[in-house]
Amino acid sequence: MKRRTRNPRGEGTVYERADRPGTWVAELTIAGKRTRQHFPSEKLAKSALARLRQGASPFSGRASLGAWLARWVEIVPRSGVEAKTAQYYGSIVRNQWLTHPLSRSPIGEIGWEDVRNALEDLRASGLSRTTVGHARAVLSAAYTAAIKARVVTANPVLLAKVPGHSTAPRVRQFRMSQAVYKQISDVVLKHDGRPPNEDGRPRTLRAYVEVIARTGLRPGEALALKWGDVPIKDQIIYVRRALKQVGSHWTVGPPKTALSSRDVPFTADLVPILFQLRHRENDPGPEAWVFPSPFDPTKPDNPVRLAKIVRKLFDAAGLTGWTPRDLRALHATLLLSEGHEMTVVSRRLGHSEAVTTYRYYAGVVTAADRRAGDGTMWDSPRVPKPTTQDHGSGESAEPDTRAS
């Protein structure tokens, strides 16, 4: 006979199996589905039951989609998601989904056709394909969380595509070469040759541009560097932080992904530029920012302000629309075109997986592509098959098959 022990709140049970003495079971019913876990002691079973109760969702498939989305937005910041991402999820839910009639439907009764129609409504309301794609991704993440919470059993968003949106991977095509990099370097060097700023601080724009172009760092990663992260003589940069915008504020936090924390070597050409920058800053300590704000040296510089300056310089140089982010793409493009492996470039960029690098830079012409184009398979022309016609020698071109 099973010996049952109810928890203090009366939700679920803990009991010892009669057919297996010493085996304890934590049992809880979540959204109509019974969950059981086995443990070697009653203490462990009670602890597991408490964890199950904390993760149990009060929702069921009859609850509205809007009710679940409102609950999910509250859970997201505590699930390990970055504050910036959680805030963006909340804005998508409030602006796109909670105002849509689909949010009043029971979450367990929504099919993929309903989601598709909702995406078409968002597209027809004037939203761009990118914004609708983000709304679809957020709704899919909410359904994935609902599956884990046993609220629903399937994700209908997976079968609904954004209207008019191609599912093919995005391939970035850049007019990038060593000549373009020299053009950028010249215009930035000319800018730094001007007089200092009004507050007397020297201009550091050249070092900012050169660091991103020569290492492939994200602009936020470059601005979050401290001099302790840049041992110049070792020719390496330790990426451990990133500057991110959360609402209207800029905060320093961990990099974008786990693999974004990385060590990035750089060439000797960057050494004198960094030494010059450090000398201009009067040899700051290891905790000083490499690119401090001209208004408050205790804070990193503002990326929006720098992006405006860089865009003006690039526009004047004929590179219309270029931003500091494109310098990172320039770095990846030049490495791939010189024949470096995709995995090596992916590690330098801090991508979570090499397929991300391939998705964006599959259109880059590499050294292997050039070797394939210079192959010798077409060097030897085809020799026509001999015929029976006379070739001028008075003899037949047919081989003599008679016995000798």
C-alpha cells in the first residue's frame, strides 16, 4: 500500500512506492497532466515537489492568449534574459499583440491559420516586414514557454510565416576591399589631425575606428574596453563586457552571447595607434576606459554620438550609409576573402555558431573561389574524334584492325 504525504498547501503528494520500498515519488497535476518524479528519500521528494509547485502555471488552455502574454512578460526578466531583450519583448507584446483581437482567444484553441491571419493584419496596418518578423518571433517564444509550463501542447507559430517574407538566409553583399579600408583610414586620420575638442581632450576617433576594423569587435564591445583589457605589448584584446542601451540609459553588462567573451589578437599595425592614444590620456590605470566620454571620463563614450560623427565622415568620403557596425563587416569580409576559415572568423566575431557567420557572409568571394575559377580543367581543348575522311595524307583515318 502506498504511504502518501501531502504537502502543507494540499497541492500534490509525496508517497513511497509499495512495490519498491525506499523509492519515494513526488506527484503533482499541472494543467490536467500528472507529473511524477522518483527519489531515494522522502526529503528529496518533498524538495522536488516544492520546485514543481513553484514552476506550475495557474493557466490552462482555456485562458486567453493576452492573459498568458501578460504573465509571460513578467517572467521573462527573471529567466536569465538580458534586460534590454526583456524590455523589447514587453514592448512587442504591448504594442502588437495585446491590442490585437487574437489576444482575446483561448491560447489552446489558436491554430496556425489564426496566427497567419494576425501576421497579415499587422503587415496591413503598415508595419514593416522586419517588425512583423520580430512580433512573430516574440509570440513563438511565448508559446515555447507555454509548452514548458504545460499550458499548451504545440506551437502554432512555427507553421505561420510572415507575409511576403522570404525564408532564404540573408546574404550581405558589401563593396569592401583593402582600397575601401584605406579610404576610411585616410578620412579618419585627417579628422584626428584637426585641433582638440573644446574641453581640451584629444580626438580618439581614429583609434575607435581602427580597433573595430582590425579586430571585428562590436561597437558596444569596443566602448566597454578598459585599459586592463588591452595589453598592448601582447597584441590581444580581452572582450568581457559590452555597452548596451536599456530604455533611455546605457549600461555596461556581459557580452551578447556566451561565446562573445573571447580573446581577440590584433596585428602590429594597431600597436602604435593604441600607444599614442594611451600616451594622450596620460597613461591611465587599468580601470580607466579606453574610449571615455569627453564630458565625464568616469563613463564610456556615447555610441550614438560617435555613430553620427562617423557617418558624416563616411558620407564625405563617398561611403553613404556606412556606420561603425559596417567596420565589423569589413573586417569579416577581408578575412574571408583572404582565405581564412569560416570558424576562425566566427570566433573572432563572437558569433554563437559558425552558421550565423555563414548566413551573413556567404556571398563573400574567397581565395578558394578564385582558385576554383583559375582551374586548369578548361586549359586542354577537346580533341575531335577521328573520322573516315582523308586528312591529306591519302590514307584513311580509320585504324587498321587487320591482323598483322
